[in-house]
Amino acid sequence: MTQVKSKLKIGLAVFMVLLTTVLAVSAVQSLGSAYAQMSSTQYSVNVASKAGLGSYLTNATGFALYTFARDIPSNGTSKCTGECLQYWPVFYVANLTLPSSLSATNFTVITRPDGSKQLAYDGWPLYYFINDKNPGDTNGQGVENLWSVCTLPTPFAAPSTSSTSATATTTGHGGGGW
């Protein structure tokens, strides 16, 4: 009987470790794909509005899309490479669906040096900001005077000095030096 209890305890412990591992992997995968989640009834690129910013581009789930001042519009390249991409992941969707307020002719696809694709708006490559944790966050606005929410109609406006840019706090990383 003691051996049976011991085996049950070991079995339960193994089960708990496996369950914890599965849940942890699932949570990481969910977090990693939070930017890309989209149902068939949503647009892959949408427009949101925020006081102090006006209208700006978002992905399907409402995460803000950004432009980088060091990029040269319409040259088909991005200046955000290496460590920069850890904080400013590229935005790309293969099947572009838009609300009637946006035109597909304003969007192009660039091919990055590693062969990956990136969507551009009016020639400006589009990015996410890693410190935007929830739809509607615009924490990247004005970071180091290099990053801007992709506002409409002009995709790269000079970063605002309004209270909106006060939320552009980072953990020591977020655009400098790139």
C-alpha cells in the first residue's frame, strides 16, 4: 500500500510538472502572437483615434503601428535591424484587408535582408513597439524623437511633445542608437 501511495505521489508530481510546462508554453505562444491575432471579420489594418494623436494605423487587434525617422520612405529598406528589432518588431500581413477609409494603393511590401517581409504605408516601413501591452497603447510615440505612431494622412509626423509622448517610457531600450 505504501508503494502504491508513493507511485501515485510521483505520478501526480510528474503530471503537475507536465501540466505546468504545457501551460507555460501556451502562455508564451499566446503572448508572442498577440499582435497577429485576427478573426475573419476584422481588418488586417485598421484606423484608431486618440486625443493628442488623431487618427493612426493599427493592426487587426488594435495595436498601434509605428514609423521610424531613420527610414527613408519608398526606398524599399528598413534602418531598424539587429537589436532594434527586439524592441520594434516588423509588421506584415499576407492578406491585406482594409476599411473603406484606407486604400490598398498606399500599402507596399518590402523584403528585408533576411528575406522576411514588412508592410509599408506611403513608403514608410511599419513596426510594433514591444512596450505596447494592450490594444490602444501608444507608448512608442516620440521615443528618442525617432519613433512615431503612423498617423493619417501623413505617416511620419514630428513626435509630439504633448502628454501622449510622456507615456513613451522604456526600460532603457527603445530606439536609441539605431
